Amino acid sequence: MLALRELPDGLADALTLVDGLDDTLVPGLARIDEERAAALRALAAAFAGSPLADRVGDAVGKIIAGTVTDEHLVTLAGARVALLGAAHDALRAVLDTALGRTRSPLSAVPVPGPEQLLAGSRSWLRELAIAGWHGVDHELAGGAATAVQSLLAAPGGRRLAVLLDGFSAELRAAAPVATLPRVPVRRWADLWSRALLLSQDDYPAFATTPADGRLVILGVDLHEHPTVFRAQAHGLLETADGAVRLVRTSVAAAKVDTISGPSAWRMLTAFPIFRAVLAEHRAVEVSGMALTPGGDLIWDESRAAAGEPVDPFAAARVRLGAACAPPVAPLDRHPGVLAEPVLLEGYRHAGEAFDLGGGVSVALDLDRLPAAGPLTPALVAASTACLGLLRWDGRWLLQPLAVQALVKKKPVAVHVGDWALGPTDAKAAKAEAAAGTAVDVLRERAGRLLRK
């Protein structure tokens, strides 16, 4: 873990260039002042000698001169993704070195996307870049609706459709953006550049392959949005040839913002096997489940069967160190998506951090502990072992997913997913039962509306 003490050379410089580019999108590319022009020239200079040198230099020169075309914009987006990808790769190399983790190469077969449907999304993204975030009003924010509707009709366009729909919803909720005290500059630039690259006619999608084996879930990361609840499990896939691979799998459901905490699990009733294996700590027998090149199992209840009980901590101690990590898909090469499963033991508690010895400490990301699970900061503070995700947010952070701890001198294991079938704590169960009544009422009303 000593490698975690050092930051990669050039990381700060790369992120500074990204910040300069992102800042130009605040007032919009139609309003480039001298300071922002200098930031774009610095971006072009950074790519001198690279395969993108001519394209980035030409795009920057034309945009500063007042000409903004789709080709110029995709070049800017590509340069931005390349910088963040380089930062991601450098940080991931540090992490793999610290963990002694091997990683398989990316080998994927591209499949064609919905070329004829992409012009609408490019047009809307161009308008956003020219107007800038401060120029976004309700009309501009809602301009993605036609493109989203067309993309949703084609299976190959749904990934981009969901991205555009969510991005548009964020902008509508914030409009008029000029009145906001603070603009989420990095986030919106991430969404914009990702959407723009996915909107290119020749951007490849990648085919999945069927996977068979025994899946042992180490922990689950819960993502709760006012309108969506998602459970993403990280685990070990053991195949018949003896190989062990790190994989992710997730399920999600729409909800309303009044449903939160443990009652959010009720929204995942379409996935009884997924919920049961989390709550009961069982292995999953996987048969022909689709696996993406980036290590995501596309959860399919018809291809999963609950297996025998397993101890995630015991499995991690025996198999995690030798597991092969998946490659990272091109658009996922971003420091913000680093999330590597780890097992930590033998640490000392140092405030809201784990001291790993040798001058290495990892801060705890306790803000990510979900209300839908039983894991609390107090349990983390009492822990003797922790399964979690190592993340990067300007420094290395550990997001706990499960802990072994001493509570009243008795050893306990507590996992985020323990309440997948309902709270086991009496107080939480009582509160969830009351909230569950609201869920049932909302479902009944929704069903009545649909019948009409």
C-alpha cells in the first residue's frame, strides 16, 4: 500500500488543463474572453507532438476566432476525455501496484450504433456549448426531448437516450442557470463530453459475451437519486477453468423522492433473487448471463440461482488478492469512476481515517454510507476489518461496504445490503413498515391511473 503515498507526475497539470476547458463552457464558446482563450491555447500546447496535435490546434484556433462546428466540438470533447483518461490510467496504475492487482486487457468486438438518429443530439449539445451553462433557460434545457424520444425507439440508442434525458432533467431543474450561486462545472462538462462522443456516427459500441460460474458478492454500493434507486454489487466470478474475475452487477428502479431509506428496497421487488442473495449472503450460480468487456454482468433473474451461504470476508481473504480485475472501457477512463474493491485489516483508527502503517493512511468516505443499510459511522469506527471501495476525489478515500466489528464485546459482521429484504433492526423495521404503506398506496394509485 506504500504506493498510495505518491501522486503520479503530471496529474495536477492535466486536471488544471481540464478545469480551463470546463471554464469556457460556463459563459459559452460564443463568449471567449482573453483569459479563457489562453486556457484553450494551453490545452492545444499540451497536445503538441501527440496524434491529436493538428486537430486540437485547429479546433482551438477556429473556436477562439468565433467559428464553432460539430467537428471542433468533438475534438474538444475528445481532448478532454484523453486528459482525464490519462489521469485515470496513472491513478489506476498506482492502485494496481499498491494492491498487487492484475488487469486483463480490453478486447472487444465493436457493433454498429444508431447512426441515423444521432444528428438531433449533436445539434442540442452544440447549442449548449455555444450558449454556455449561464445561457441555459427552460427552453434550451428541454431541447433534448425530440432526440431522446427518437433514440429510445432504437435498442442501440438507449444508452445515449438515458444520458441525454438525465442531463436535460438536471439542466431543467437548475434553469435559469444564470441565477445559480454555483454551477456544477466539472459534472456538466463530464456529461456534455460523454454525450457528444456517444453521438458520433462512428463511435463503437461493444458486444457482450455469455458468462457462467459462481458469483460471490463482496459488497453492494447503493445509489439513491430522488427518482431512481440503484444497487450495484461488486463480487468475484469463479469460472469452471479456475479463474477468478472481479465483476460488477446492478439493478435499478424508478421511484419518487418521498421514498427513501430502507423502504427504497421495496422498489426492487422485480429482483427477488438479487435481494435474497444480498440479505442472506449467498453465492449466485450464473448461467449465460451477459458480461460486458468492462466487467459488468447484466443482471438477469432468469439466469441466476441462489446458491449456498458464503462469508464475503472469508472469500475476500482467500480469493480477492489473486482475482483479475476487468479492463476499463474508453469512456469510463475518468478519475471519478475509480472504485476498486479491497479488504483492509490490521489498521488503526485515526479519526475519520484508517492508518495502514508505513506512513499510509486512507480517509473514510462516510458520506456515502446509505440510509437504506445498517452500516453506520459508529460501526466503522469499531471495526477490525473492512470491505470497501477505494476511490479518488483529490485524495484516496475508502467507502465502507461491510465491516467486522466488536459490539458489546461480541464480534459482528454488518453489510450495506443486509436490509435488502427489510430491516432487521426493530426500530428501523417499524419506521420502514410505516413508509412501506406509502409505497403500497403510490403503487395502487399508479396502477389505477394506468388502467384508466
